[in-house]
Amino acid sequence: MLYEFVTTLKRSQKGKILLGTDLSLVCISCVIGALLIGTRTGESLRLPDLLWYLAVLLPLAAGMMSFFGLHRIKLNAYGMDDIGHTLIISGTLIIVAEALSQFTSIFPHIPFAALLNSGIIFAVLSVSNRVILRKIVSRIYSSRLERKLVLIYGAGQTGQQLAAALRTDDEFEGACFVDDNPNLHRLSILGLRVHSPNDIPMLVRRIGIDRVILAMPSSDQAVRLRLAKKLSGLNCEVLALPSFSDIVLHGEKVTNAAPVKLHALLGRDALETDLPASDSTYRGHNILVTGAGGSIGSELCRQIIRLEPAQLVLLDHSEHALYKIQRELEDFGLNVKLTAVLGSVGLTELIRETLEAHEIDVVFHAAAYKHVNIVEGNAFEGVRNNVFGTRVVAEEARRAGVRRFILVSTDKAVRPESVMGSSKRLAELVIQDLATRSQTTKFSMVRFGNVLGSSGSVIPLFQDQIRNGGPVTVTHPEVTRYFMTVDEAVRLVLLAGSFSRGGDVFVLDMGQPVKILNVAHKMIEAAGYTVRDERDPNGDIPIEITGLKQGEKIHEELLIGSDMLTTPHQKILRAQESYLSELEIAGALQDLRRAVETRDAELLETTMMRWVESAEDANFANRTMTGKS
């Protein structure tokens, strides 16, 4: 019943109760002060004499309390500043009462000692009243609320600020401090006992700690993360807290690991600022993006929609991915018509209907199965999607009179050793063949390396492994890869589309390839851990060499030939590569279709190897002839 009474009171009602209580204490303190002086001197002060003074002092006290807002302050927020305001009110009342006693004839004389006693008593009673009321109200609320107990590791400034903040929190309650400094052990800070770190397991069991907060921002991140790892077996959540000044001044977020500097993984400076926009090429056009729900496809959609196309058509075989990117683009609030098409790129009727119904001007073909290991074990579907799906979209784009067709390719298509790489290389050959026979559609391809953070990228894999305590798996100590950001990759695709003259293969000047083993080392160290190896057997996380899987290469390449042409942008190059003839492409597709339909794995492998090598031989012959001439 008491709980219902307290919780149903309005803020104004609570303020009136506090103000009335403080004014009552003024009266009580005057009476007690007069009684004390009378007891000591034998003099007695009559009640009417006090009433003359209270007639002035009570309105004065009420005005000052309202000015300082003492009655509006929440009990759990009453602090040192408010105590100071109470002392100012007490001192003012003493001075005014003494002035009335000494310099006016209307007010009866009262000894200064009585006034001084009354002022001191009022200050003590007023502050004590707030403290007692806060305890009572806290008990009333806690009787109904189950607050989680927090152990604060670190009794320094940040820990004390956290403890003070938890006093006003309805969900969490500070239970105790833990600190490495033995001089602080067994002391109490802000009402919380300071314990030794060795007592943590006992405290968790005995008190029932729900959460441990590491309030030691001045310590190295590695120290905090090692502590978090050490405490992770206590069946309670462990969090790290930055200093309050860092939160206010720098907006620092609480994280478990520092991000790796981008240029450290790229092996070069980032190019986001070097790659210009290409809005004039796509403004006002109807654009189709296949694989719109994937890593590259979704970023293509995000950037294209900002270039003000008339319509953006999203095609993907994953309903969830399609729904997700459509909702995200709708939230942009831009005046661009969005259409979601659910289906596979291998469905000729669907592609034809989509291109014609929406009068598509530009196609970005990003739909592909790209995970090397998965495609290696599902070769028939990989070829069906990557090769025949590309041919369907490209053929229908040519038939519909689409202006530009841009294929998103990969460095794994260069001298491939995997089914995925071979399927992407054959897709490139299909596009190069169509480019020679197309009168209206400009076909081009964009080839780039690994995209940081994309699905299947090594970066999120390493992050998960580090988060789980390792080991971090690397296939080979010498394996290297080219890296780029998803923003770079998509800007490259958009720019390449604007540069296209037909049959082009565009590549980005990506600097030097990066050693994956070095990436693993940098990510472990950035997360605050040390590498466990022969040099440091007591390190935190080991790196395990697993060996190359089938289809994986030690080094990836971006160029098949050595002949390169410049483009309007210095970081984008146009490769000069030979291709198969129309008859050769027709023969290759016929053999591949027969292999897929009969599920003949040997025929599929030999067919891909034969035609990919034929294309490479053509490039070699072309280079040789160029060299002789």
C-alpha cells in the first residue's frame, strides 16, 4: 500500500510535501534553539516572540527554497551542491533574524546564540531529512523492483562516476568495488566496499553479481581484454567502459576490439576519395541489378539510388535478402521507383519480361555463386548459375536493346584453379563474345579482388575466430590476396560502366597483394591479444595453418595478359585480352550444358579446363605476336 502511495504521487505533490517539510523544520529549529538557550541561561523566550520572527523567516525561507529549487530535486539526485544551498538558506535566516533583533524596535530581542543554534539545527535537520527520505523511498522501490547487481572493477575516477550514476538507476545497482591497489582494500567509497581481485569468484557466488564492469579506461586495451577473458567463466556479463571524458569529448563507443586501420589491410591508401561519382551516366535511366541482395549487389543499389535513376529494379533469388535491401532503400526516402523481382537469373522468361516491362537501360550483373569451397562441392549448380545465368541475362539484354551491360567479375577468373573461378572466366568469355556481335548494347566487365567485410571474406571469419578465442585459421603461410573496400568496388563498377566502349575488361590498380598471415597478426593485435607461437608460447590466440583447400591458390592475379590501356581515371586500367570466337563459345556452352544435364562431373571438368586453357593460349599467342612485331 505504501508503494502504491509513493508511486502514484505527482511530481508537483512531491514538491509540495518537501517544501512543507522544510518550512516545518524552520519552525521546529527555532523552538529547539530557543529552548536550548533558555536551558543554558535560565532565560525563557515566549512563543509570541518567536511568531514575530517566523512571520518574516518562513516566507523568506520559502522564497529561497523555490529559487534554488530544493523542493524540485529528486531525492536520489540530492548532492553536495544542494547541501550548500541549504547552508546558504540557513545562514541567510540567521543574518536576517539578527538584523531584525538588533535594528528594529518592533521585534523583541532574541540572543544571537539562540538564532545561531536555530540556523545550525535547521541545516542538520533539513539535510538529514533528505537522506532519510531517500533511504525510505529507495527501500520502498526496491521492495518491488529486482535491480541487477554490478561489480565495478576499478575504484578510480571512472569507477566512482559509474557508482554515482548507478545510484539513480532503476535497473542496476552498484554492489561493490574491486581494485588492484591493496591500499584501497577494505575501504568504503561512496558506500561501497573495496575488495581484492582475488575475492571476485566469492563475491559473485555470495552476493549474486549479475554484471562486472571494467572501469579502468587508462589501462591498455590488451589488459582490459585479458581481464575480460579471465572473468568470462563467472557466469556473469563482463563489459569494458571508457572514461566519461572520452564519451563526452570524443563520442567513444564501448567496444571489445579496436578496428584494424583500413590501409593496413589494403596494402595501400584507400581510394574512396580518388574515385569520382558517375551520376550523369545513370541519372534518369531504368537500371536493373541482379544479385541485388548480395554484398556487392546491395552496395550497388545504395549508390545507384543516390545517382537519381528513374527506376531501380532489384532481382534476387533470396526472398529474405530481397526484402531486406528493398526496405533499406525505401527508407532513403528518395524519389526513385523501386521494383523487387524474385527469381533466378537462369529463368529466360523472367529476365525477358523484367527487361521489357521496365524498359531497362542499364544492367549490372552481380548475381553469382562466389564461395570457392561451396561451389567446388556443387559444381553443376555453380556452372548453371554463373555461366548459363550470365548468358541468359546478357542475351536478353542484347535482345531488349539495353544500352549498357556490366558484369561483376573476380580475380579468381584469372588462370583459375577452382570451379568457381573457371565458371566466372567462362562468363567473361560469354560477355566478350556478345560484345563483338552487339550493335546497341555495350558489354563490359569489372574484375577486382577480395572485398573487405563481404560475405565469405576472410575478415569477418577472423573476427569471429578471435571473438571465440581462436585459433585463427590461415590456409598457407605465403598466401596473398588483393583487398578493396566495398565502396571502392562499387565505384569502380559504376565508373567502368560509364567508360565502356564494348568488350572491355576493367581492373583497379590495387597496389601490392597483402599476405593473409600478416592480416591475421594485425587483427589479433588490434583486438588486444597476443599471438601464441614459438616465440611467445604464453600468447592468447594461436594461428593455425590448415593447408590449401581444393581450388584455392596461393596468389591471385588480376590480369591474364600484360597489355594494359589507360582510361579517363588513372587508377582504373583496361586490360587487352583475347577471347574465343562465336563458334568456340557455342561449342563450349553445348558441352557444358550436356555435362550439367547428365550430371557428368568428369565431362564438366574437362570442358571447363579445355576452353579456359584455349582462351589463355589465345592470349599467349597474341602476346607472342605482339612481341615479335
